[in-house]
Amino acid sequence: MPLLPRWWYAEDHASIIGAYRNLQAYCRNRGLEYVYFTSEDLQRETGDEDRHEVERVMHENRALKPIFQAGIGTIYKP
């Protein structure tokens, strides 16, 4: 999922994390059946604090069912 540049430039941490909190709705609105998420997805766009919070949000989101994990990546079914 692309993050909006205005969030990055404004250091809008709540919007960045909120986008991942609402990932199931994002997928549903676009007809996506799977999400591939890696620990490197936010490497360029966010700092360590946001990355760790997004990873926590992804792992704790009960609407996303992890179906496969290998190395740095996990495939989820929303």
C-alpha cells in the first residue's frame, strides 16, 4: 500500500499507522484477496518507531489472517 507523501513530509505518524490499521477495508475496496507484508516495506518511508508500530498493528489485526510466512515476509488474507 502506498503511503501518501504528505503524511511522510508532515511526519503524520497517526495517518501512517492508521492506514495499516484499516488495511482490511483498503483490500476490500480494491478487490484484493491477499496482502504481502515484509519488515522492509517501510524502510525508506518511516523511522524505526513507526515501522515497529505498523508491524505490531499488522500482527495484532484479527481481520488479517496470516496464511504463509517465510523470511521477512508474511502473506495475509483479509
